[in-house]
Amino acid sequence: MAAAALATKPQHQPPHAPQKKPLPAGRPRAWYETHNRRLKAMRLAIALLDTGVYHPDMAPNRKIRSTAAGIGIHPPSDLTCAMVRALIRYGR
């Protein structure tokens, strides 16, 4: 009886990614570049935290760029790498 109850229990569904919304039109080009740079830095910071990098000193540009290659993101610029380290630093 208990085995039957376990077999009919609904499986847990993983959360879905939020629906992407289009970016607002009419902004200056620099705004879009900064916005996309921040999103890329956040994705990289999350990936580094998942791999055990918890201090900015543990994340040189080479480590950040190799993580980007590992998750399929174009290599970040020096400015984006600095943003990643700032996110790791201030997220503590």
C-alpha cells in the first residue's frame, strides 16, 4: 500500500526560466551595451560561485574567461571581468 502511494506521488518539476521580455526601444546604444555587460557579468559570477570561487582574488581574468568558454559565452573584456569580481566582492 505504501509503495503504491509513493508510485502515484507527482514528481517535482524544476522551476522554469522567467519569460524574456524585449528591451525597451529608444535608449542610447551605450545603455544597451551596459545592460548586456551586466547580464553577462551576472551569469559569469553565478557560474564562478557554483565552481567554488568565493573571493575576487580567486578570479583572475584567465579564470573568468575559461569559465565563459566552459558555459558557452564569448570571452569577456577586461571591464566585464572587473564587474564579475565586483559582483563576487559585494555579493558577500
